Amino acid sequence: MKAKPSLNPRSPIEREVLEKVTPNLEERRAVEQAARKTLNLLKAEVNRLQAGWEVRLDGSVAKDTWISGEADVDVFLQIPPDKPRTYLETECLNLIRKALTGWRMVERYADHPYIEAWVNGVRVNVVPCYKAQPGKWLSATDRTPYHTEYMKAKLTEELKGEVRLLKKLLKAAGIYGAEVKVKGFSGFLCELLTLHYGSFRSVLEAASDWRKPQLIDIDGWYKGRERDAYTLFHEPLIVVDPVDKSRNAASAVSEENMWSLVQIARCYLANPNLKYFYPQPKAGSLESLREKLTTRGDGLLLLDIGFVDAVVDVLWSQLFKAEKAVLTLLKAYDFNPLRSQPISLEDGRSLIILELEKRVLNPLKKHVGPPVAMKKSSQRFLEKHVNAPDTAAGPWIEKDRWCALKKRAYMDAAQLLQAKLTGGGVDLGVPSKISESLSKGFKVMDVEEALNRYGRNEEFLQSLHRFLDGRPEWLE
């Protein structure tokens, strides 16, 4: 498919940004040397073992869509499809470690483990995968080499610049990256959108009018049968993967982040400004934070989960599930959660910020029962509530229904959380890794106690500032 010609020449702002985000010759040489060094070391080890595996350069460096200062070299180690899955996690990782002996390495985990190394000061991701035929994928990373070849054949030099502009805009807005923590737009998705619409500006013009569900089918896999795509995919943004028609390349994008791009596009097109590419974070001191808190009442609580032993994607997946379980618990006991936000600090500690309508409720609540006309239901209601220890008043008839005043089991949200999460909260839906940490000990704090404990942690202060502001930096 030939990209649509751009009807919008780059503005002075876009030209300025593009000059900054395009790697210069010196930076390119450094990244190319690191990539070549890694490839040579891996190939030498593969040849020594006569494994018959293939080593190749993939990702944004191979496609030349990477942003200056943010190079990630992606090297893929392809093995034959007849090898068992354990090869990806054992033999492949052992070979990578041996080949890169002497360089700093960390094991990471996505669909399966891979190695992150620093070669000549450049971060290199070495990812094992299968050399699978299209449609016969054995791991989530098998498609990546096909994505690389597809884009290398499609992207012109001009389009590469347009991709860089889109990536920079989304990075600045905090919605770039398909990882669980972000739930945003991957680099490949940015390339697909740019290729489809023809330019950075055209992506924004189209996005400003997106509706849900939004279908983008670059290679026309579902042309004339769009309903099939809507039946197969259920996400708000659907971008059919050109190398795999059964995959939505935008499946990671949350609905909130889709609509964020829609509004960013509208704002930028109405008033182009460098701030959309280079936002200035608001300075937030401990004093200014305390000043903000004077208007918030007593509804702010922090659940300090402690240290969770999990890799990043698993951690964030479980943090979001734990957040949902805690909110469900609070709602069930009439504490009306207004907002919440999980955070994970660099020291490994995880917390959930909770803002409730009220932390402390009235000790009594009105319980409305069935209509008196419903004979069996009325009898059951009376048997349950007439002499119950938690019945404070009633039952009585109000219009046509039975009512009673009931004593609350928990009046304080902190007491509720402390009682129900002791032991880990598995029965509430708290996932395993978070439950393990909770069972070892956790703390429910008001904001003042949290500030006394973490007030010197800059990362915590800024997270709390952003939560209290509640407004993305790009929105003014």
C-alpha cells in the first residue's frame, strides 16, 4: 500500500522538534557499533554451537524510526519451530548470556524471558523467538521480524520523520508504550498510523474525529466485510496487523488513552505549541502539597502494599487487579470511591492512592426491603431483621415497602481495609503476588501519615501531586 501524500507541510514547530528527535551522525554511529558488536558476538556463539539459529536486528533501530537519546537496540534470536518452548527460556538465554559475557545484563520478562544488556553504553534487548511461518505463531514475538521487513519496505525517509514526531508527542503525553503500566501506543502502532494516514499532521486530523469502535485496516484484510472485524475484535481502537489479520495491533491501547489522543489532536491542531512535545512538569514541594490537601477533606487514604516480588509487567497487571478488588470492597460497604491510582516507587514499594467521598460514615444505614404485597419475600425479610443484633430500628412499613435501620459493620474505610486485607485478600480477588505482600504486612494511612513517612521521596511527592491535580499536563 502506498502511503497517502501529506497535504500538510511541517510547521516551524514540527521542523524544530524533528531536528531534535532525529539522531545525528555521531549518535547513529554509536548505536550502530553497539548493534553490530552484539550481532557479531551472538553469531559467533551460534556458529560455535552449530545451532542453526538466526540472529537479526529488528525494532525501531532496524527501521530507523528511533528517537534521539532513546535508542533501544532490538536483536532477535530465531530458533526453528520444532524446538520446545523451554528452549526460549533455557538454551536461548544461556547462549545469550555466554555470548555477552562481560557486559552488564538483566533478565526481563514479556511473553517469555529475554535479556537486556548494555553494550558500549547502549541498551540492547536480545529476544529469543521462533522462525515461524505467518499464521503459525508459537510465541508473541514471532511476528516482530515480519513487522520489521514490512515497515522497511514501506517507510520513506520523510515518513520516518513523521513517525518520530508522533512518537515524541505520545511520549510527552505519557501514552506511548504497549506495556501494562501504560496501556498505550506501541512504536509499531505509531508506524502503522503514520503509514496509513500519510503524515504526523494527518494522523492528528483523523484522530480528532475518531469514534468507537474505530477500524483501521491498512492492507484491506476485511474490506467489504467490516462486520467480521468488529465481531473478532472488541477493543475501542482496531488496527489490523498487516502481517496477521487475526491480531489487533492496537489491542494494548486502553479506552482512556485512545480518547486522550483524540483530545490531544484537537488541542494541538487548534493551537500548535512546543509544550505538547516538551511539557514542563509542575514543580511540587511538600509545602504546596500540604496546601492542596487543605481543601480535600478526610477522604484520602493510601494503601501501602509493601514490596512485591514480580517483574514489571506482572507487577502492574496485578496492581490494577488489586486496585479493582479494593474498589469493589469499598463500594460494597458504601464507601464511595471517587478516584484511585496505583503507584510503584523506584525502591520497589507499591501503593494505591484512594480518594473517597467520605472516609467515616454514619453508624447507621437505611435498608429498604421488599414490597409488603410480596408475601414470601416479606416473611423472609422479617425473619432476618426483626431480632437481628445489627437492627437499630424497625422494621417498619414506608409506603408499600419494608424498611429497617441497620448498624454498619465498618464505619471507617481504613478499618475495613485493615480487616479485610489481613491474610492477603485472595477471597476478594486480590492476585497472588500482591496477596503475598499483603499477608506479610501492609499499612493503611491517611495523607498526613504518608507524608511523614515518604515526604522526602521525590517520586512519591510528584505522584501525589499529579493525582491531586487530576489533569494531564497537556491540557490547559
